[in-house]
Amino acid sequence: MGTRWTCPGPSLLVLFYYGHLLPWLRTEGDQSSDDFYNETMAKIFLQYYENTTRVVWNRFMEASWNYVTNINQQNLEEMLLKDMERSQHMLFFGTQARLFKIARFQDPVVKRMLSKLQNIDKAALPKDELREYNKLLAYMETMYSTAQVCMNEGPCLPLQRDIEEVMATSRDQKELLWAWQGWRDAVGPQVRMTFERYVQLSNKAAKLNGYEDMGALWQSTYKSDTLEQDLEHLYQELQPLYLNLHAYMRRALHRHYGPELIDLRGPIPAHLLGNMWAQSWVNILDLVLPFPKKPLDDITRNMKVQHWKPEKMFIEAENFYTSLGLLSTPPDFWRKSMMERLADGREVECHASAWDFYNGQDFRIKKCTEVTIEDLFSIFHQMGHIQYFLQYKNLSVIFRAGANPAFEEAVGLVITLSVFSHKHLLNKGLLSHQHQDSEEEVNFLMGIALDKIAFIPFAYLMDLSRWKVFDGTIQKDVYNQEWWRGPLACAPPIPRTEEDFDPAAKFHISASMPYLRYFLSLVLQFQFHEALCKATGHMGLLHRCDIYNSKMAGKLLEDVLKLGSSKPWPEVLEKITGETKVSAKAIMTYSKLLNWLVTENVQQWEILGWPDFSCYFEEKETDKVTFLSLELDPNQVNFGQWVLLALSFVMFLVALLLACRLHSLEKRSPAQDTSVQDISTLEIPPKAYFLGIAMEPRQAVKRWSCWASNNRKPLWMKAEWWSWD
Ligand SMILES: *[C@@H]1O[C@H](CO)[C@@H](O)[C@H](O)[C@H]1NC(C)=O
Ligand SMILES: *[C@@H]1O[C@H](CO)[C@@H](O)[C@H](O)[C@H]1NC(C)=O
Ligand SMILES: *[C@@H]1O[C@H](CO)[C@@H](O)[C@H](O)[C@H]1NC(C)=O
Ligand SMILES: *[C@@H]1O[C@H](CO)[C@@H](O)[C@H](O)[C@H]1NC(C)=O
Ligand SMILES: [Zn+2]
């Protein structure tokens, strides 16, 4: 690799772009120079930063884009090179920024800019380790993006759209288990190899920035001393909604799958909820509809009947934003975005994302669009990011970000709340019913709840557990175990071991992206929605509001988006909602469904939560190939561990700990039976069809060995290629 990695040093870079040295470069090393007391000098410094950053970041974005839309070795190396350049640049300016005596300056903008520059994230690492870290990050993300689940002697399927489709549409628990486990087997072990090193290097970078660990650095984005308490408070407020929804779902799934799979006092097996991560349950709405005689329109079907195309979906999204008087996207957006999975054989990363190229005219979306209502919403969401980019593009690059990361997410989400209203979908010709009666309305609200309310614990606990990994509370030998205690309030359908690494099956973990933004924006979108609907003059129930065409709502939003991150976020929040705190009030107002759920659950004598369930975790001694012949040993269940944890956690977490314990002792025997049964079915496969291919689905559970021996991938995409020294 040698020479590919030699990067121009910072001063070289600067020379390269601008051909002249500014005074403080000469004083580099002389930290007591008067220049660092001089505010005029600070302003010139910032201008200089501005001019160079546009170039350096643009080059990096371009290289990243090339890589994720055309995954190959050459593009990877190019991206790593540009990432190094960007880090060098950041390191140079960050180090300088720290020397200025900010406390003595008058201009609050200069002070805010300089203090933002001081956090240089991973660029603080020594060069060798930075190189290793970048490569490791790229490795983890690439492993996720290119992983496939292979069928027994059949083809291998990517997550998007094939495996996700199985999770969304199959109602056969064996098929679901195949997909659920196959995906985790395809990603987990690959990422686990490097995860520990990733945690080490992340923490080292955080320390060099003056933080305790990477979790603390992530939290610092929100500039709040009460962040953890505030989050917990929000979570507590939302708990009744979630627990009632959970109990209702459990009853409905019990009706469908029967008592062998669903225990009415226990957690729900995670593979039955219509989503790979059980983070949204909306795909199984048909199984749990409160009033099944009044099914909701199948919007995806209507879209297909009307011959919608991916591009039309983007145009619809664009129309909505411009109807509010907001900005339209520049022509390049339509030319350069990747709206569909490319058909030319390129390997691409399909996870949807929006891109700002930092030159004020180039903005793109990358998405493997399918014509579904889900993807339509996802496009509205991504267009929200683009709108933010467009609105703050005239600000300094330092302020080109959301007021906080949750604001960035909330923009698109608040728009989708309007789009999903009955009124709007009717106007778009996607519904056949003119009116919603009260029962249809409950069905509709159930759909919303399955998307939003079901997401609450997942969104909240995802970073809570990562913060614990970073601060060492969760050690590497219990990563997987603690994951199941943490983020999900439902249980893994089969025993998991420390050879598995289930967190990596989620993009944001493999791609090292903070997740708290999604929890906060979940709440924030309703707060925004309420404020925008008020500006529109909407009267009546919140879920009936559609802000389409409202210039008043648009103006309110615009004024906020234009600010980027130039003002503290509580100020920005106040501008739009009149409040300075994120509050669960609006989401509770919107969720009229709670009353209905409570009544329903009381009638059924439902038990909220899973009070007498306890987790167990399987220590596995055998190797992967004999995975199905698990021996379950009760002595290995370590109750002491959870007791200790429970003591250290606050009370509400205790409930979740209990929740996540997979099976109680009494539940264990059925699980064992399943395993034993599976071995026999492996020997004499019954005839079954799966995705059109004759096979015994459960057999595919062994497929991780298929992944390892599968030679379809070029060598560089396999672990062996990425040497870590
Ligand atoms: C600050 O720097 C500027 C530009 O070099 C110079 O004109 C000015 O006199 C300096 N101010 C002080 C207080 O040193
Ligand atoms: C930055 O660019 C602007 C516009 O191109 C120019 O006017 C300014 O002098 C540049 N500043 C520095 C410090 O290079
Ligand atoms: C993909 O990247 C390779 C290597 O950089 C390049 O040669 C090829 O033209 C790219 N493919 C497309 C379709 O851009
Ligand atoms: C950015 O500045 C240009 C030129 O001054 C102006 O035309 C445009 O409206 C501004 N854009 C925004 C979003 O403020
Ligand atoms: Zn987003």
C-alpha cells in the first residue's frame, strides 16, 4: 500500500490550493503570538478556513459518493485518500483554532465558529492510527452494504430489497426466521472482528478532543448538561403508549401464530414484527387491524396501478416543498442523484441518504427506490435533508448543519405527517374512500402507531447501550448479550451467543453513526407538526392536518432552516414552537389511539410488559456448523449478572432488563424442542417452497458457512484483504 497513503501535509495542502501563506502560518509554533489575541486576525483565519474547506470537503464528498455508488477497490482507496486530506485539513485548522484566546473576543459569531472548529473528531488521532481507523470504518460499512443471505445451493440475496421484503411480507415463521438469522449471520461475525479495535480508536480520538470517551463526544453535539435526564424523562412519558401497543400486538400475534410462538405474558419474538430490526411494525398492520372489516386502502397497490415511477415519487416530494414556498432543487440534483439501484452490475450501498457537496449547487440523494408507500415517505424524508442544505447553503461551512442533528431528521418527518393525512392522500388520488369514519380512523392511527410508537425503545436504547460500550460499562465479552438486554423490548427468536454480533446487523452501528437524533426527532416532528398546523390555521384533530400549500407554515419552517447551526438549538426551537424544550406533549395529543388501546387492553385483562420473563444467554462451546445442536444448560444462566446490572440501573430500565430476557426457565424447554426438531428436519427435508425454490427453509439457517465459502465476491471485499497494521 505504501505510497498511496502519503498525503500532503497541511501546509502543503494549503499552499496547493492558495499558493500563499498567511501570517499565522509563519507564527506556527509560536503559540504566544499576538495574533491569537487579535480578533481581526481570527476573522481572516476563519475566511481562510472557509475558502479551503469548500475545496477539501467537496473533494471528499465526491470521492465518497463515487465509492458508495460504485463499490470497488480503486474507489475505496481514492476515498480513503481524500478522507486523509480532509482530516489533515481539519487537524491543522482545529489546532490553530484552539490557540485563539476566544474569551477575549467580542463578536459572538466569531466565538461560536472558533469553538465549533475545536472539535476535530477523528482527525485528532496520530496519522498511523487515523489511517487504520478510516480503513476500519470503511470495512465495517462495506461489510454491511455488501452482505447477502444465501439460500441453500440457491442464489444469494441482498438486504434491500429482497431480505427486507421477506421480513415485510412473509407470514411464515420459518421463512422469517431464515431471513432474520441469515442477515445476522452474514454481517455480525464480519464486523465483530474489528469492533473492539473500533471502540478503542474511537475513544482515543475522543480523549484527544478532551472528552472522556466517544459516547461523551457524541452527546456533546447537543450541548446540554441535562441530556440524559431529559431523555429519560421523555422516555418515561412515552412508556404507557408503548406498553399498551405492545400488549395489544402480542394479543393479535397470539391469535395469528398461536401459543407456541407467542406467550401472552412475555416479550414478542423479534422476527414476527415485519421488520428486520423490529423497529417499525407497520408491515404487519394487516394482522392486527383493530377493525378488520374496514381495511385501509393499499396505497402501494394504488401507486403501482397508477404506474408510479421512482422519479415521479421524487417530483411529488419536490412539489410538496415548493407548495410551501420553500426552495426547489437545482437541475444537477435530478441529473446526479441515484434514484434507483443501478442495473449495470455495480455494487452499491443502498441505505438511503442525502448529500451536500459544499459548493452551493450540488446536492444529491442516493436511494434504491421501489414503488411503495414506504419509499415514498422515505423520499419525502430525504428531501427534508436536501431542503435544509438548500436553506443554509449561504452560511459559513461551519454552520452548515442542523440546529442539532434531530432537527435535520425532523424536517422531512414533519412533512410526511401531512402527506400521510387522509386529506392529502385523497387529493393525490391514492385513496378511494372519500371519508374516514371513526373505525377507519382508529385503523389509520394504528398504522401510525406501528411506525412511530413501536420505534420508541429502539431509538432510545440504541445509543444508550453504545454509550455504555464506549465508557466501558459493557465489555467486549458481553457485547451481544448486553445488546439484547438493551435496545429491543422484544426477544431474539433463537438463542444467541457471543459468537454472534447482532448489533452490527443495523446500519448505523456498522457505519458508526449516532442514533440519538432519531429518538429526539421522533418526538420533535410532532412538536413541529403542531406548530406548523397552528400557523396554517388548522382546527381540530392534529392527525387530520395537512400543511400542503400553506405559505405560512412554509415561512415558519424556512426561518428556522435558514439558521443552520448558527444559533443554540433551544433558541431555534423556540422560534418555531414557542418552547425551549423537546416535549412529548404533541405526540401524546396526536396519539388519540391511547384511549382506545387502554380500553381494549383492560377488557382483555392484558398484562403490560413481561413481568415474569427472564433472559438467558447461551454460552456456546460448539462451532458454527453444529449450531443447531445446542445443549441448553441451566447452570450457565447467570442470574447474578442481571441482578448486578439491575442495581446499577434506574427502575424503569429494570423493567426492560426483565423484558429482554429471552425465555424464562419454564419457557426454555419449548425452545430446546425446536432445536432438536430442526436437526431432524435437516436430515429429511420435507418438500417446501421458499421464494419459489424447492427447499426446506430452516435448512438455510446454516448459511453462514455459505457466506464464508461463497466466492462471488472479489478478494478485497473479504476480511483477509483488509490487513489492520
Ligand atoms: C490585529 O491585526 C490586524 C491585521 O494584521 C492589525 O491591523 C491590527 O492592528 C491588529 N490589532 C491589534 C490590536 O493588534
Ligand atoms: C476567500 O474567498 C473570497 C471570495 O473568493 C475572497 O474575497 C477572500 O479574500 C478569500 N479569503 C482568504 C483569506 O483567502
Ligand atoms: C466504477 O469505478 C471504476 C474504477 O474507478 C471506473 O473505472 C468505472 O468507470 C466506474 N463505473 C461507473 C459506471 O462509473
Ligand atoms: C444565497 O445568496 C444568493 C446570492 O446572494 C441569493 O440569491 C440566494 O437567495 C441566497 N439563498 C438563500 C437560501 O438564502
Ligand atoms: Zn434522515
